[in-house]
Amino acid sequence: MKTQALINFLCKNHAQTSTAAPIRTGTLTAVLVSSSIGLLIFLYGWQIVDDITAPPFVTGYALKATFGLATALLAMRAWPALLNSNLPSKAEAVRLALIGLPVALMLFGVFAVSQVTWGPALSWRNGIACVASILLISLPIWAVLIWQGRQGLPTRLRLTGFVGGLVASGFGVPIFALSCAETSPAYIAVWYGVAVVATGTLGAMAAPRLLRW
Amino acid sequence: MKPSETDLHDCLTLARLGDDDAYRRLLEGISSLVHKYARRRLIGLDADVEDLVQDVLLAVHLKQHTYDVSRPITAWVHTIARYKLVDFWRLKTRRAEDALSTESAEALADASNIHASETTSELEALITQLPRLQQAVIRLVKLQGYSVQEAATRLQISPSAVKVYTHRGIKKLAEQLRANR
């Protein structure tokens, strides 16, 4: 088909062009709905710790949830710009850079300021189980974000998948933390950090196939 | 003439209000912009330039809502065009890697500054001079568009063997073409 013929055809179908607003809103709703699916998966496959009110657990849970939600919310701020095919502004570049802040702060807090107890952090079996669990619980959230991404016009597909993975795992962390009895800051910094980065990396690997348009 | 940022922006604003003429001017403006962009990057690949322009126009038509009116529209169009160009090279490279190495592709490219009309018969005559298996893989993969895997299945040889025979065949063809020039 010649380009002029295509233009004629598109003009005839002008009424069918999408009048939807740029993707700025709706992400939170999508994430909350898909988080409830993640929660159902969690309730089916994992058990909430016995003494949920024990002070060490509450402190550990607060640290994990703050870390997860801070990562998710910072990643969500950068998310819409990735879907709308606009050149990144300085503000967006800053937003993207800020996503790494919770991981950096937690690692700094644990390893530079406090006295590290390495024992729990070196518990590979628990750590790997923790990473795998967060990945699984985050999967429906990531899938919904990718579905949303397909409505847009993302041009940086790996970055979009990575940021989507960070949002998803950020919300997956407080869900999984309900069953995780580990409260050592070193353990949380290492394994929860690994879980968030691993989900982002897998997201970056899978996204090009799913988001290409 | 290259459409200005303001012209395109105005056309899009009017088009969003239902003005069909403005929409036509918008698409024609974008077409001219992308033509210029693609011609500079796909020298000698006129059909691919046309395909790229059409891909961009379709993307603009289907995903117009992703444009943020507070941003420059030319930058938005260039981002889409760049994405489509990268995608074009990605697909082209993948297809090429399936069948031949960069080395033999370059050799063929060097040797293939010949007119399309004389290519077919000349190439056919040269192919018949190749060993039987090299002839078969080149006919299947390069002329009939079969994938390496499909050609391997049809010829009952391994995909690696298909790649090797294609590589050798293309190299010989390139040498023969050079000798005939």
C-alpha cells in the first residue's frame, strides 16, 4: 500500500482514533486489584507467622513493608512516562534514579551504620525461598502492569519491564513478609534487596517479547 | 517542506476536536517528517523507508492518546520513528543471522552493486555452479524464504550445516560475482 493511500484510509477512520487520556492514572487501581490476586496466591500457598503481634516481628515487618512500598511508589512515579513514548525529561530521569534509593538506604543503614550480624543473612536456603516467594506473589501484579503497558506506546522495553518488576515486587514484599519470621536487618537488606532486583531483572528480560508493538 | 512544530501541534489539537482536514494535514506532515528521517538512515532501501513511514503513521493513528500535549510533537514522532527503525534493524539482523554471517553478507553487499533485472538470471546461472547442498540451502533459505530450521528439516541435515552451506555458498557466489564484474 502506498503511503498516500494509507493516509486516505486513516483519515476515513479518523473517528476511530483513541481519545483516551495519556496513561497517567489508573496504575494504582491496577496494582491494588492485582495485589489482591497476589494476596490470594499467598493465602493459598503460604502461612502467616504464628505470633503476628510479637515486637521483633512487628519491627521487622515495618522495615520490610517500608522498603517494599517505598520502592514500589518511587517506581510508580516513573512508570507513566515509560508508557507514553515521550522523550524523558530531567524530572523523569531523576524519578528513575530515585527508585534505587530504598535499596541504597537500606544497605547503607545495615552495613555502614549498624553492627551487622551476618549469621541470618548467610542463610541461603531461607533467602532463596524468600526471593522465589516474592517473585511468585509479584507475578500477577507485573502481568497487569505489562497489560497496561501494552495500551501505551513504550519505546524503552527493557527499562519498562524492569520498572514494572520493581513496582510489582515492591507490593509483593509486604504480602510475603506476613509469613517471613526473619527479622535481622542484614537478612532483610540482602534477600529482600535481591528479591526486588531479581523481579526487576526478570521483568526486563521478558518485557521486550510482551511489549513490542 | 518540513512541517513546523507549531503546525503539527495545531493540526493535532484541531484533529482531536474532530477536524478531518486537520487530521489529514497532521498525517501528511508526520509522513514528510519521517520520510526525511528514514531516508537519511536507510540509504538505498526505498521500500523499507516507505514501510517505516507507514508503521509510524499507524502507530500515531492507533496510539494518539499517548501523546502528552505539553511535550513537543516532533520529539514524540521522532521517538516513535527511532523505535521503529531500531525494530527494523533488529528484525533484519535476526533474519540475516539465521542465514548468513556478517562477513558473507558484507562480501555479498560489496559484490552486489548490480541491477535487479540482470540479477535473477545471472544469479540463477551462478547458483547452478555450486555444489548440490549449497545450491539447495541457498534456494530454500535465500530465495524461497524458508527459515534455517525449516530448510534443515527439508534437507534432513542439521541447522548448523544449513548455516555452514549458506555461508560457503554465499561466499562463492560473491567471489563469482566479483570475477564476472
